[in-house]
Amino acid sequence: MQYREHNLGTSVAFLLPSLKLKEPSLNGPSVENRLHTFLMENFGGYTAQAGNIFGYWRDENVHDSYGEHREFSVASPDEEKIPDNVG
């Protein structure tokens, strides 16, 4: 088998709450299905990791929270496609 190295550009990883990804939607496909379509159309592919990924954080009201997550990674030769922040 021959391997070929190819630069995919800038890489970014992000975490999303795993339980919310599976929630059914009243307006059609689940968040997970919409995310899949978005990443495929805008980046041509992605990598997802599931496992023992969790986090703790403190919100603006100083309440502690906990969540289990799935990690997604994408790469793009066009840095303009990758936003500086999401929210």
C-alpha cells in the first residue's frame, strides 16, 4: 500500500455535548445529522472522537457545570472558513 502525504491546511478541534447531539429535533434532522451535513459540505470531511471526554466549567452566574463531550476536528486550506469564535 502506498501512502501519500497531503497538507490539509489549518486544523481546528472543538467539543460538543454528546447528549445534545442525539436529541431529536422538532424541525427535522438531529443536531448530529445537521452537523455532519455542515462539516461535509464546508470542509469535505471531519474526524470525530468519542470516549471519556468530559469537562467542568463555571458559567457567568458562578455555577459549576459538568458535561460529557464528543470531539470533532476539521482542517481547511482556507483560514477564512474557520471562524475566530462561535457563539
